[in-house]
Amino acid sequence: MKEDLLINFFSNQSINATLKIFQGRFLVIGLWVLLLACNQRKDLIDAPLYEGPLSSMDSSITLLSDSGKVVMKMRSAVQNNFENGDREWSEGFHVEWFNSRGQVTSYFKANYVYFTKEDNLYRAEGNVIVKSLAKNDELKTEELFWNQTEEKFYTDKFVTIKSEDEVHTGEGMESNQDFTEYRILKPSGTFTLEDDPNRPRERDIPLQPSKQ
């Protein structure tokens, strides 16, 4: 009877020791997993947020129609779309407006354009051109804003506007969307093309239907 009790005593001690070993090991493993999770969480928090586009489209074309007729065509080589609704055209941007006969009445193009959804505003940069084919007036500048809702263009940069026989320069400009009405905010000069008889005249661009 004493031997059985002694055996049970040592058996219980062995089991308790084994349990303590396992508990210790599980505690170490648990602490290691917790530390690893904390480090991964810290890495995620410290990692820079991705601010690039969610998607990109090649050869993007957008058409706006009214009563079944195309009134505007927007095209670009690359269009980048962002999570907040902003859009970017990094490799050229071109917009054409059409009359009821399908003829181009005016166009707007630039090397780079960024659209901010919050402000519903387009910002164009680099070799920006707006031209009214109806009046043959052409604007050139390096930065221009287009408010599609209000149908107007504006800038505070230096501008050059060439009309049929005159060239106007200055800083800042406002115009309607088809560029038939405009004003230079700070005019700096005007000269006529006829002042230089040797100056080559650019060929007028006729009204032509665009391939839609």
C-alpha cells in the first residue's frame, strides 16, 4: 500500500512537472506570436500609403451626346483612375466639341491634365491650346483650368491669343467653353500680323466632321 502511494506521488510530481514545462513552452510561443503580430502591425502602420491609380486605361475615348448626337469627344493615350474619383491623363489630352451637323467647332488639348472630382475641375499643363474653329481664334498657355460645369476656361499665367489678323498677349485669361468670348486680365501687348508682310500665315483649319 505504501509502495502504491509512493508511486502515485512520484507520478503526480512527474505529471505536474511535465504540465509546467508545456505551460512554459506555450507561454513562450504565445509571447513570440504576440510579438510577431505586433511587429507586423507596426510595419503595416509605418508602411507608406499607396497613392497611385487604382486602374489605368489605354486609348481612352469618352463621348457626350445630346438627343442622340455626339456633342463632345474626349480622348487620350492613357487615363489613370484614382480611388477618390480623381482622374489623370499623363500622356496627352484632347477634347473636341461638335455642332448639330457633326462638325468640330472648337477643341482643347494639353500634354498633361488632372481632374479633381471634389472641385469638378480640370487642370491642364504643358503646351495648352484652345481653339475656336468658328472664329479662328487660338489660345496658347502653359497652364489652364477648365470648369466643365460652368463651361469656362481660366488661367493666371501668361497667354498668347491669335485671332484672324492680330496677336494679343498678357497675364490671366477668362473665356467661355467654345472660346468665342474671352478677355485677358492683364494685357501686355497687341500687334497685327500685317505689320510683318514676310511673316508666314498659318493655314486656317476648316470645319470638318471628326471620326466618331
